[in-house]
Amino acid sequence: MRRIATIILLLATLALLLNGCRRDEDHFRVIPPPVGTPLEVAVPANFPPMPIPADNPFTEEGVALGRFLFYEELLSGDNTMSCASCHSPEVAFTDDGNQFSTGIDGIQGTRNAMALINLAWDTRFFWDGRALTLEDQILQPVRDPIEMHDTWTNAMAELQAHDAYPGLFNAAFGTTEIDSLLAAKAMAQFMRTMISGNSPFDRFQRGQGLLSFEASSGLGLWDREGGFPPAVPIGQGGFDCFHCHPTAGGRFTDGLLHNNGLDSQFTDLGAGAITGLAADMGRFKTPTLRNIALTAPYMHDGRFQTLEEVVEHYNSGGHPSPTVDVFMKYTTGGLQLTPEKKQYLLAFLNSLTDTEFVNNPAFQDPGEP
């Protein structure tokens, strides 16, 4: 009995130790509690409250460190690429018109770089939704062999040998021991401050301005069902966008995974490649439409170069497949938008451009730490 009790005690002790630690790429270590100066991040009045992880609150020092790391090329295998290399502020943190991003070894990826906008409200990341937290998402590109192609062990050693980074980590987290999980926390803090909420649409929604007649007409059609009876019994001749891109909450994404009828047969399985479920084949995360006029090309594979092409895709109804979303009108002849309505839709999409966001000096390259 004494032996059994000893084993139980050892197992309980091990469980407590593991609960107090986080798994890094190469070792276990206890993550220190946050330190630094608490920072309140302003949220636009037409947005819901920001969910902030209890273990990673904003601090001035954490955000400052995260900004340096976002632009830090030491995180790549040959010290030539940073996160910002594929996420440029002037194009709403996308890859400056490229269909696919190219990693340090000259290898192209297979998906378009997503815009980094209002990420604090997201609950899944990447086109296939495989990461459930921003911190987890941040860890992956560094060790991806076709992206930054480094190891966090190597990247941490380079940051540790840097003149400034040990002090910056100490100011943010109370330790000079640089760790990938702390680096991810700092970058997540910075990226959560990247809020876009001052477009013409936002100012209109807050009663601070007016939309053009065309954009206002587009907004009026946004929340209406597409198509017409009898093909679509509930059809209202609208844009049908609201199902996946709701205006409520200001995010213009439901954050969920959908098959929007791009293909009848899939060359990219999307979420299905992660879960293995037949129901997930060809499903991808709904991107935000904020700053959409700046983020061409479009879709997970960047197949459409212009917003006009995107509109035509939805107007056509898309292509049928076993997992195509129920909201796509592929069986009923599409949305049947008139040329005039298409112009209203484009005008409204352009009203989501937030020039203050893309020019915000707080999000630009801070230079050398």
C-alpha cells in the first residue's frame, strides 16, 4: 500500500508541475507572470468589447517588444525575412499584390497572405483554421520550411545574443531568458492593437459622417437575401453578403469556415486536410472585408485579381460540391445583380477602406531596437 501511495503522490506532483509549465519547441519552462505598465487599448464605439487573454494582458513594454519582433528578420533562417515581409502595412498587412508569398529559400506557398486586421476578436487563424489562438498562430511561420524556415531554438539564441532584446524581454516579462512563448505573447499583444475601425462606413455607423449615395444603396442591399422568387422563395434581390460578412460588431466576418463555391473538385482541401472530416473539405476561414480594396488578390489562393471578379463569382452562384455552403445560390441562377447593383456593391466595399489604419505610425517599422 505504501508503494501505491508513493506512486500516486509522484503522479500528482508531476501533474502539478506540468500544469505550471508550457511546452516550448525544445524544453519545458515556467512562464513568468506578465509585468510592465498596464496599457488600455481603445476600441471603436461600434465594436464589441475586446476579449483579452487573462495570461497575456496588454502592457506598454509587451506591445513595444512585439512591434520590434514583428519586423525582426532574426526570426528567419537566413536573417532576411520578418513577419512584415509578407504583411505590409500599406496594403492592410497583406503581401503587396502577390498571389502567393515566397519564403527564404525561394519557395512559393500555396495560399494568399491574409490581412492582419482586428485579430483580437478572432477565434481561429490561418485559412484552414488550424490555430485557435493568435499566440499559436505566431509560432508557426518561423518554423515553416517554405516560409521563414528557422527553428525557435536558433531564433531565440540569436535574440539572446542581441544587445537590446534581453533587456526588452526583461521589461515586458521580468526575465532576460528569451523564450519562443514569450516572443509569441509579445507579438500577439502588438497584433491585437492593430484595430481598423475608422473607415467611412465606421464614421457613418457612429453618426460621424455620411456615405455616398452608391455606398449607402450598397449597404441597404447588403443584408437582403439574394435572388428572386420563385427560384429563391425568400429572395429579396439583395447581395446576400450578411450571412458570412455581418456588419454587426464591425468585423465583416463571422470567423467561421465555409465553402464559398470556388470549385467542384478541390486541389486544396482547406480545413478538411486538418480534420480529415468529409464535411470540412474545401472549407476556409471567412476573411474580413475591411480594407478589401487594398488587399488584392482575393480568395485563399489569390485567384481573383479584382473586386469586380469577386462580385462576378458570387453573382454567378459559384460551383456545386458536396460541402458548398447552403447560402451560395449556385442552384438558382446566382444573385442576378444588375450592373447598377454591382456598382453599389463595389462602392460599399470601398467604403470599408481605413486610411488611418494603414498609415498609423504605431504599426510601422520601429527600426532597430
